[in-house]
Amino acid sequence: MFWVLLLLLAWAFAGTACVRLCLAAVRAADADAADASAVTATAPERRLTLYEAAFLSGGPARVAEVTLVAMARQRRLLLAHTGWATVVDPLGRDEMERSVIGAIGPQGQSRIAPVRARVAGAEAVRRVADGLVRAGLAVPEGAGTTVGAAVRRVRAATLGVAVLGVTALLLPVPSDTPRLLVALWFALPLTLSLSCLALARWEAHPYSRWASPAGQRLLDALTWGPAGEERSFLTSVAVRGVRASGGPELRAAFAHREQPRRE
């Protein structure tokens, strides 16, 4: 009857994750109802800047990425497919660009990955985040489990339940319970977690780690402009990331990882 212990563990995984998802959804709905009128009253025509859209979509790292891409598109920064960034124009036009130039360093050249990490932790990005939090558009740091994080836990619990179920079915220890009945018992917590995922996708998708419900509405209302325009391209990178840029060299520049040296 060792499979019963595995079943209890599966229920613990699924039940805990689903309860957390429900609580996170309730908190998000309450917060949205509380600040929706305030956001509408204080900023009825508010439009997101490129940096704000990047932060709400992908957090500090996305802000760093869109800044690097914008500077590269203006020929003030070279992004090589080998993963290196080279400064062409050392004069940043705003605080974010100056953070990029400072992160690259006095030699004017650095690998992209550490530059992105330094810019993501820069004061300029923190100011963008603080402004969005004050406006009720971003989730405050340490505010608790968001719907997106809770959904990821439910996905992990679903995988855990499946693994435990397969383990129980493959146990070599003889059991008086038919294997079909064991599978049906494990199907219950699996059904619970899958149902929670389906409901969350129907009610709360897209999930965001950074944007509040009000911020997500502004993201959904972004105007992209005609295809091929610079603003449209940068907005696509801000919202969807570098992988949505369509340029293989640009994607390679950000995806490149330094190979370990061989002796």
C-alpha cells in the first residue's frame, strides 16, 4: 500500500498549489477593483512609454534589452552576433542609455549578458518600476504570490502528480488494488490541477509577473502602428522580447553564451 502514501503526496501538491492559485486570483481581483477607479481618475489618458511597456511585459531585463536594441537601431551601439556590445556614440540621450554606456565600461566594449544584468539592476530601471507601482500599474516587489507565479506552481504540481502516479503504477511491490483503480485515484488530483489551469487561462490570462491588472489593460491597449515603423518594431521587442524581432543576428547576439575554454 505504498502507493497510498504517494497518492497523499500528490493530493498535497495539487491541493496546496490550487489553493494558492485561488487566493492569488482573489487578491488580484480585489486589488484591481480597489485601484481601477483611482487609476482611471488620475490618468484616464495615460500612455505607456517604451521603457514602461518593457518593464510591465518582462521586468528589468526586458527594459535593458529594449534599450540596447533601440541604441543599436540608431547606430549608436553595435550588437555583434557573437554576443558583444560596442559603443559607437558615448553620449546617452536619456538616463537609461547612460546606464547602458556605463555598464559597458570605459573600454567601450563588453559582452551583452553582463551589460544586460547591470542595466537591469540600475537605478534608472528602479525609478521606472517605482513610478509604475505608484501608479498602480505594476506589482510591488514582495507583494506576495501573483497569479502568474501561482500558475507556475500549479503546472509544477501537475507534473509532480503525473510523476507520482507513474511511479505508483510501476512499483514492483505486489498490491491487492488493481492498477487501473490506482490510476483512477491519481487521476483525481491530476484533474483538479488541470481544471485550475484551464480556469486560470480562461479568467486571468495573460499571466504577468510584473503588471497589475490595470497595467495589463494598458499593455493590451498599446497601439503598435504600421508594420515596419521603428516605433512598432521597438514596441514589439518591449512587449514580446528580442525573439519577436525577426532578426536572426539580433537574436543570436542576445542568445550567445561564451563557450568554456578548452585546455
